[in-house]
Amino acid sequence: MEAPIAEIKPNIKKAFILNILIVGGGVILIIALLIYLNSIVGLDIFLDTFAELGIFISPTAVLFYFIGFILFITAFLLILNYVALGKTGYTIYPDKIVYSRSLFIMQISDKTVPYANIAKITYERKPFLNTAKIIVDLTGMKENKVELNFIDDAEEVAKKLQELVREYRSKYYARYSQEYRYQNIMDRY
């Protein structure tokens, strides 16, 4: 196996901030719905079952414990997400790109994209958090594109990747034409 040319890592801080905003928004929505449910219907309805068994629980205590549980689970999942983002990377080889990603603390896949299957490389800049992603359009593979998210200096990295693909193709075509000429010479004799 050839030595890697470069290792591209996503900007973990920006990706994590975006994940915090998305998850935080969901958690705030759930907590707001719980508080709204408590104010409209009251949690006493759900605690009647416990009252029949002789267990008396304060509805506000249940609400606060449930909110605390949601916040604890959210913090735990965000920590695991941060670890997973740290293990995400894109390794550039002379003839392919290997995309490594993980789920929580386990690496789940290495996706290999040969340069021969790359049709086009573009980048897209998003104003929110000043993030950018590189879009690699593919041909001849199950996926039709691979996105390299949260890349710093995406324009420069996209140009470098395009240059590597162009260089690979020129070497491939030169090698093919040379082999073709040798084959024609051999076929004559």
C-alpha cells in the first residue's frame, strides 16, 4: 500500500457546535412540551397509578427528574458525538481517497473512492458558522457523491484534490497508451 499524501480532518469545533445547536433545539422543544403538558393537563393524571399503589410523588419533582434525565442523556450523547467527530478523517493517497468515520467510539467504516471514479470535485460554502464542504461526484459506484463536511480552506483543498485526480488520469492514460503501443508492436510480429 502506498503512503498517504495527506490527512484531512474536519473542523471538529464547528461540527460540534452545529450538533449542539441541533440537539439543544430538540431538547428545548421537548422540555417546553413537557412544561406545556404539565400546565394544561397536569402530570397528576400519570401519577394516579402510583397513588393507587400507595406511592405519592410530587408532579413537579417528576418533571424536574425527567428534565434532568433528558439533559444527562443529551450530554452523554454529545460527548460520544465529539469523540466520533475526532475519529472522522479523509486520507488522500496517490490513487484514492479513504473516508473514515465512526459511530460513538467504534470505527464503523472506511469508504474508498478511487480517483478513476471521480467525475467532479466542487465545494460549497455555507454562511452559518462559516463552514464549507467538498462535494466529490462519483461515477461507477453505488454512491453518486461523497461529501467532506466541515473542511477548513475548502477551496484550496478542492483545487488540490482536482489536481491530484488530473495527475492520476494523465499518468493512467499515458500508461494505457504505452501498453497499447507495445501490444500493437507485438501483434505485428
